[in-house]
Amino acid sequence: MDIDYIREFVVLVQTGSFMKAAEKLFICQSSLSKHIKVLENELGLPLFDRTTRKVTLTDFGNHFLEFANKITQLQNEYHSLAYNTFQMQQNTVTIGSIPVMPQYGITDVILRFKKEHGGITLKLLEGDTLELRELLKAGKIDLAFLRSCGESEDEFFRIRYSDDKLVAVIPSSNPLSQLKSISLSQLRSEDLLMLQKGTMLYDLCVKVCRQEGFEPRVAYTSHRAENAIDLVEKGMGIALIMEKLVSSANRSNIAIVEVEPLICTEVCLCYIKEKELSPAAKHFIRHVAMMGSKNPNHASGDILPSSPK
């Protein structure tokens, strides 16, 4: 049974005229008559007394009108719900980010955007790069600030936002702390502190150590860089970590030493090429591109795709 036909029946009763009802419904009278006839055939009983010129309900029609009003009201309610939900989704952007947002100026970008676009809701989700990549691919987030080591993924657009390099954080008591730079191979006998296993940075550190010909002696892993830095200060080992994650740490008993070969990463705002982005998401992309040149952490040479989907 077509619910729209039930709504037309209600309007016909309210107006008391096929002509007025057809005008209100923006259909022709013949179509309205046909729809009412289809409805009566499906119900198996007449709704109107056709022995008079007036629109007069039968006894069954009067009883059915009570249900028709309820059905029409429910239809109006779920249409309103669908419309409001659509509008909310159009004005909501779900953004994933690696956890170290302040160190890369990501929090500044988000706060500035909120001030300039108060009608847009931002939902933030923190996670490791590997986790956020999968959420992007699954369509569970719209955009994400991810760490990249130069690898390419054809399904992503990438807007470079910041860059960083791998360093060794060494206790001041360790003779290696006096060096200006250190070869990774010099760490083959050292206890190493890294971010949690299964993260992009953990995989990167293990990979570069193996490329230098040794298996790293991982003494400790943590979700938070601050914990690894604290343990370095207490002499537990040497941390391999990105420079901007440690450069703001106010520690007197550690040294930040450059690593050779140079291992660089980029922090990029990423989104799926084939996904149709909402106007709100496009606004955020353009905001990031505009803010980038004002951000001291921003990587040079960034280009916003001319027409993001």
C-alpha cells in the first residue's frame, strides 16, 4: 500500500474537494481519483459515498480516516527526522588525528576553524596513523591528520601540513649524548625505548634499524612519548622518537641527538579521492591550506587540490 496515497486521502477529506486537493498536492484530478480508487481496491471497501456530488465519507472511510491521520503524522515525523539528520551530517566533519596535535599545531588549526565557522560541528578522534588509515578507507571518518614516510597510497589525497625527523633521546650520563649526530648502527647494543608496538612509528624504527643491519633491543614501549622521555632521563635506555615530540620537553638530563641516516616524516591532512565530501569538509580542507603558510611547523610546497570532491 502506497503511503503517499493515504496522505492524499487525508488531504482530500480536509479540503472536501477533488479540485482543491489536487491543487494542494500538485497533481491532476484524474491522478488523484485513480490513487483513491487504487487505495479502495487494496482495502477492499469504498472510502467515499459516490451517490452524492459532495466528498462524503462512508462509515468505513470515517474509521479509516483515524488510522490515515496517524500514518500521515508518522510519515511527516520520519521525513523531518531524515531531513534534519541529513542537514546535521552536512554540517558535521569527523576528523581523525595522530595524538600529538599540539606539537604540530593541529589544535591551533581546529580552534581557529571553530571561531570562523561556528555553525559547523567538528568531531575529533585520536588514533595511530595505521588505525586512522583504515577508518578513512571504511568511511568512518571524513579527514585525518596522518603521519607519512613518503609512501604513496593511490586512494588518498594528501595535503602536507608539517614535517619532522627521527632523533635519539639519550641520557646525559651516556657518552653518546656528547655527539652531534649518531649512526643508527651505534645503537645496536643499546636498550631502546619506542612507541607502542603496532604503531606507524614503531614499525618505522624497527625497519630502519634492520636496514642498518641489526635487530633493535626494544626494552620498553609506550603509547605516550612523555613516558619514554621520562625513562630516558632516569637512565633506562635511549628513545627513538620524532624531534617535535621531544623538543618541547623541559628536561635537563637528556640530549637530543640527530640520527644518521636522516629519517623524515610528514604530517598530512588526508582524505579518500573517490569520496564525495560535504561542503563543511571542503571548508576545513581549504582552511588547513590557508592556515598552513602561517604555521611555523608547516611544510613548504603544499598545494590544495583545485576541486576536492
